[in-house]
Amino acid sequence: MKVLYDTNIILDLLLNREQFCENSARVIDLSANKVIEGYISASAITDIYYLAYKGIRDKKKVCSLLEKLLCIVSVAGVTQEEIKAALLSDWDDFEDAVQYFTAQSIEVSYIITRNKKDYLSSTITVVEPLEFLKIIENK
């Protein structure tokens, strides 16, 4: 099963966001343990780096964390096709549209995010980390 992790899920883990870190870490562990195939979009990695650096303020540490992350998840390419689809879509948020069309292009089963409201137009099932953990437990 393939999933796309939204930027906020990765940042919860990297920045140890107290309220969200545990469930986000548990979901990402599913990728680390090869239970699921986890992806992030190529366009998200720059946002993740920028926001992680803002929070951590240590380039070497951020780079090390991202290197470890890339051993766990795969990076889904963002091509002209996904960008055009996002531009032509009726999505309010361009970044979310790019995430969605990238997820669609690699045929994921789920998008895992804490911001489900950002994906109201999605035809892909969108879940929060705890919801996804319950889905996996019931399989």
C-alpha cells in the first residue's frame, strides 16, 4: 500500500511537535518497517528543509535528519504534468494541489495529513495519522 505524507506529518516528527509527534512517528515507522510504501513529493522536501531549519537552526542536523528520512520514504517526482494540473485545478491552495496531483500520479491509496480540510476536492482517501493507524490495525 502506498501513502503520501503531507509536509506537516514530516515536520511533526522532525520538529518533535509535542501534540502531534507520537502519531506521526508511528505512521512513518510503518514505512521504516516496510509495512507500507511512504512517499513525500519532491516539491515538499524544500519546504520541509526550510521549516525544519527555521525550527532547529542547525544545518548539519537538518541535513542529517533529512538523509535519515530519505532512507525511510521515497520521493515522488513533480513534473510539468502535476504542476499544470494544479494550475488548472479549482483547488484554493496551489501547494496542496501539487501534493494531490503528485499523489494521484503515483497512485497512492491514502494521503496522510493533519489538514484534511485542505484536501476536500481529493478523490484519494485523506486521513489523519490516528485514523490511518486504526485502518492498519483493522487489516
